[in-house]
Amino acid sequence: MSKKKPHKKKKPKYTSLKLNDRIAIQSGLDYGMSARAIAEKIGRSASTVLREIKTYSHFVPHKYNDCEYRRTCKAKHTCGDYECNSPCHFCSQCAFHCNRYKPIRCNIRFDNYYGLCNGCHRWGNCTLDKYRYEAEYADNHSKEIKREARSGFDLTTEELIAIDDLVSPLVKKGLSIYAIKSQLGNSIPVSESTLRRLIDNSELEARNIDLRTAVKIKPRTEHRRRMKSEIITKLKIGHLYSDYLNFIKNNDCMVCQMDCVEGLKTDNKVLLTLHFPILHFQLAFIMNNHTSACVVDTMDLLEETLGQELYNRIFGVILTDNGHEFLNIEGMERSVFGGNRSRIFFCEPNRSDEKPHCECNHKLIRYILPKKTSFENLVQPDICLMMSHINSYPRESLCGQTPFKVAQKVFPAEFFDSLGIDEIDFNNLDLTPSLLK
């Protein structure tokens, strides 16, 4: 019998770091995480993380005088300019002229293992030299290095002259690039597309004007849609889905999922929905505009209605998507009574499956408000009536109970009274558009 060959393990395919990985690295550095902990978070090796930090951290020189004696120094004219009447400590050039110059040593930066300013609370107001890792800068710099590596032509001067002697005379006789390459074949050590690029970059004696159709064809304009992952702002660092998973792992808290439901595209009004996955209970509020300001105003009104203590207990953690209406993170997290009220986290771009319960419950809203239904004539009492019927609908996932019954065991009675949510008898349930007509 033939022996079975031992199974060979497939080598992992290593790819370059993406913007999301770099954002996770910056977030980890800001929170003081080790390279090994960051590497486990993004699924890479610690050496990859260290190499990334070393390669793409950038230096920002100081703009002001960083001398240790600048506050007490009264020296003047150290540079030899006797027409200047300003004290030298106002000038950043005293480092080159003053013998007493001694730069301030930043203990926060030099005591850091990486020598970075990440995580320093004085970053915005610091006047010293800064050395920092930033995800956006690292991603752009990495792309620029790759772009430069791909540019140019891998040809010697002799090879370029030989190609020019063969191709340019034929092009000027009206022959196409395809015909020249197909006939000369291996005599030209480059491809047809490279020949066109050589002519387009004026590397050969022949020019685009010598080609029959090159000057007639307009350059193709790229209308590439920007992916949401490319517009993740620095404000979302610490609010990503990976941060959400770590937070709920270390904290026992109730999670609320937030989203918006739109009517007609021409409408201004939209619905802001708040869903509790464990309870299958959902709230909805009408907003006059689909903007971040309206979202913050709605959350402010909700907090004022419920009170700070009850609001913080129920809406302490909110998971939402990357819609433009949820960009004001600071406004959503700050309390109208002072301090913070909620922790806001975001799903990964194009990953609605990370908050599926909220998306699935929207089907019940669409039973009553089908697509292409205008929301302009709706008021909050209509929405409260709709959500009362939806939350009184028995669910198989709750073993035949209604979300309202389950929520009553968790929320106080004042919660339902304040928001106008009532229990509807099963015989009176209506999940059709006729409910609001």
C-alpha cells in the first residue's frame, strides 16, 4: 500500500496593512497598548506592528522657542541684529546663536517605549518637537511609496535607443502600435501597452500626434466611488467595532442599536430608531431633517424626558452605522446635564450584519410604512402608535411573548409612560398601512 503524503500546511498570505488596521494601531498606541496586544487585535505579528510604527511615524518640528530658560531669559541681540528690540525668547532662532540654549526634554515622550507622542493629553497645545504615528498619514505615505515604485520604465539607455530606432520610423509612416508589435515581436523587449506609455511620456521620437487615433480619444475620467473605509475620520478612533467588542467583553451593560429609516427621497423627515436586541424592543422618533444636528437634538430631548439616571442606565452603549447623520460623536455622547451620557460605537463599513436585529425589525415598520411612503405628514403620536403595535406583536424568538411584556420586566413603568408606548391587545393589532390612515 502506498503511503499517504504528509499534509503540507498552507503558508499564510501576507498582505499590506489596510487603513482599518492602521487606525487600530493608532488607537492602541493612544491607549498605551503594547505592540503584541495591538498585533493580536489586528491579526498580525508584533514585528509587523513595530516595523509599521518605525517606518511611518512622522516628525513635526517645533514652531516656537523650546529653550528651557525661555520664560526667564532677558537676553537681546544674540543674533547680532541690533535693530530688533524684541527679547530673544520670542524668537525660535536663538538655538543657533545663544550659548545658554538648552532644549526642553519631554519626559512623557522619552519615557514612552516607542518615543511617540501618542496618548499624550498635551498634544494639541504642545510647543515642542513631536513624533507621532497617525493612521491617515501612514496610509497615504505607504500608497505614495508604492506609487513611486511602480512609476518609470525598467529600461537601460541602450535598450530605449534601440526601441526608438525600430518603432518611431514605423509610427511616422502611419503604422499602428499593434501592427508594429505583432510583426517585430521579440525584437521589441516591451509590451504593446508599454510602447504606448513610452510615446505618451515623450520618451521616443514619435509622439501622440503621429498616432492615428491617440489624439482623438479623450482621457478616461475616473468616477471611482470612495469607499466608506477611506473616509473614516480620526474622530472615530476609539469608537470602532473592535473597540465595541472589547468594551462589552469587559463591561456588563445593555446595548442599544441605532439607525434611520427613510421615506421618499424628496422628504425631509426621517425616523430615528433605537432597538434593544436582547428584548426585541424598538423605539422610533420622527426627525424633521436627516442631519447629525437633528440626531443630537432628539437624543437631548429623550434624555430630558427620561432623566439623566434612567437614560444612562438604558442607553449607556449605542451601536450604529457610518451614516452621515451620526458624525457628531461628541454631541451624541455629551449629556445635557453635564458630563457624558452614552458610549457611541460604529459598525465596520458596509457591514449591516453587525447590527442585524435592528435591520430585521425595520421589516415590521415597513409593513405599516412601505417604501415610497411619504413621512411628511407624520407626527410623533403616529409613530408612538405604530411602535406600540409593533412591540405588542408576539415573537417566536421570545417563545410567544411580546417585546412589550419582556421590556416591562427590565424597564420601569415611567419609561413607557414618558415615551407614550402602550400595550395593544392581540385582537386589536394592526400591522398594515391602514393603521395610520
